[in-house]
Amino acid sequence: MAGVIQLRTEIPGPHSRALLARRARAVPRGVPAVSPIAVVHAEGAVLTDADGNRLIDFAGGIGVVNTGHRHPAVVAAVRAQLDRYTHLCFPVSTYEPYVELAERLNRLTPGSHEKRTLLVNSGAEAVENAVKAARFFTGRQAVVCFEHGFHGRTNLALALTSKVMPYKKGFGPFAPEVYRIPFPYCYRCAEGPSDRSRSQCCMASRERLERIFAATVDPGSVAAIIMELELGEGGFVPAPLDYVRALAAFAREHGILFIADEIQTGFGRTGKLFACEHYGLVPDLITTAKSLAGGLPLAAVTGRADVLDAPQVGGLGGTYGGNPLACAAALAVLDAMEAERIPQRAQRTGDRITARFRAWAERHPCIGDVRGLGAMVGMELVTDRETRSPDKALTSRLLAAALERGVLLLSAGTCGNTVRILAPLTAPDALIDEGLDAVGEALEEVAQRE
């Protein structure tokens, strides 16, 4: 049986190159073009470019289409909503899709306590509103974040983001009262490289956390700690279970709110609906976006009712937040997550990806680490396993070689040396295997040049 990938021209073909030339004349150069293709159609996990080439999508709009491109139920829900109204502005006129979605998120997120949900437009906006609510509720100003973390590109979100190039260079000054502490990145542990034989994370102790805060910020002035339980842009690094538990206990003891940034981990990607379910963690606030609405712009802050009810009337909101079309799409996404058991499918897909990555690692010493939760799996490329020096150049060559074979792939990590897969979670096993076969061939090619 013929595979999904069909290449009629070189990648990029002439029509893609022509559109990229137009783009260069019309769009600021600061907006990156990670791949040199122009897409004209997307369905499930398959992209068709302007030259008629069919490619497998292992990028998923940077994790936005967990339910796949143009999921039929999502398309139908948006079309039905188009016949009712497209915009009213929720702070002006109440409408049911916003309320229903808030009710659903309040039920689905961890914890049986009373909750509220605020809908906004983007992950960065969700982060900023979570911090605003935490500061108002606690009466404190400081926010603690992590090395390698990514929380968005607006001013406060950018202050929380760790990676300097390309996100922060030249854009300061940033919002004040933001304090960064080490992320428990076992492969690059400050105490010496971990071979994963340790039964506990060396950072997972109250004493260690007390020392870190003593040298960083007074816990009594901290409104919130914001954390990605598995780093996204920072390299697909899952936090150790014992560290998260120690940190959550430390936060509770000091009256600090715990904000779980589930913008990339959320909605099935890690094999659970939310990554915090892996940790038995009930955050005070959860920020979500990306796959919430199946490709439409929508984000949310969900959490404790007393925290989100604290700000004055008018203190939260926005013109487009909770757009009716996006809310309709999100409700269809949540229906699909349950009906199609998408988180469970993600776990099985992740097992397939992990097995393939580990098999490659046995043959190629350039693969230093394989890690992740569910289908949020990455492999970190290094110049050699002894020094563990990041190999960004090899990573770039691998992505280019994969694209030449018809697979769109992304990198991640502060040093840009982690290959990550964000394929739609609805992709069939045969498509995942075909894409991995192509990536494996690309790896053989680029690794032999070393």
C-alpha cells in the first residue's frame, strides 16, 4: 500500500519558493520561517504544499492540533456557530459557549474545589492574567520561574521566559520582580550528569529549596511559582516527580500559589489530559492554550475560585477573549478527547516514538538523551556523550534532511539541540511509523557525516 508521503518536486518546490520570496518583501524578518514550504491544505496529520507535495506533519502547528488538522467535529461546530454569531464581546454580552466551556474546564482540571475559568486569546495572555490574579490575591509582587522555561513573548511573559536568543535579545527592560531558579534537568544536572540510576532527584528537598530561595528571593514576598511540568521550548524535559512534590509542599508552606503552565503539555499530549495528573498535583491555577480549540486562537486560566474572584470587576477581560467560534471549537475538542480516548492514544504513540528513539540511540552516539511523557518525546543531540556538548548544527541538518524526505520536524531546547515530535495525537500508527522511518533515514545520513 502506498504511503502518505508523496514528493512531486524538490523541497521546497518552485511555488513554495515564490511565496517565500513574497513573504520576505511583506513580513518582518523577525518572524521566523522554520521550514521553507508553503502549505495550501492540511488534513489530519498530512500537509499538502503549494507544489502538490504531501508531507507528514510532526510539528502540529507547534502542538496546536492535537486532534489533527480540520477534525470533522471541530469544523462542524465552527460552521454551526458561524450561523449564529461570530463576535459579541463577552464582557458586554454573555453567551453560552463561553459559559459552557468554562464549566467544562472547571470540571476537567484537577481538584474538586470550586473553580473559575477566564478565557483569553493566547498562552502569553493566559500567563499574564494568572500572574495578575496571583499578585492581587496574595498582595505580593514577586514571581518565581525556571531556567529553560518558556511562557510567551509579551513583556511580563518574556520576563518569565528563559531563552535569550532569539526571544529576549534587544527587547528589554522586562517586567520586574521576576526571579529564576534552576529547573531539575537531570541530564544536565549541576551536581554532575545523572545516569538516571538515582532513586531521587538531588534537588528534591526542602533544605535545597530553602538554600535556593535564600540566595534568590524571600519566599514571603512571592505571589506565585510558575512551572512547565515538562519543558516545551526548553527541550522536552519532564520534571522529576519527587522534585515537583517537594516544590508544591514548599509553596504551600510559604503561602505561594502554584501556577502550572500546561500550554504545550495540555489536552492529551503527555498521555493524560493534563501533565499535572502524572504528578498527583492540584495547582492553584492552570494556564492552557494551543490545542484547546483545535487551531483557533483561545487560551484559558482555570483555578481556585477565591483567587480568580479576587480582582475587582473590570480587572480581568478583553475584547476578543473567549471568541464564540473558538469556544465552539474547544467544546468539540473536549468531546473528541473523551470519545476518541485521545490521551490514551497519545500514550501508545509516545511508546512507539520512544522505542524508535532509543533504538537509534544504541547505534548513534550523537543521541545523548531520550525523554518525555506520553507523546511529548524528545531526543537531545550532542557532539559526544562524554562532554554532552549540545550539537545544534547536527540538529539543524537532521531537520533539513527529514524535510527533504517529506517530514516536517521541529527542534527545541535552550541550545536548539533537541528533536521534538508534536504530531497530531489522532495520527494512525502507520502514519507515525512512516514518518519515523523517514526521520531514521535522515538520521543515518547526517550521522554518517560526523
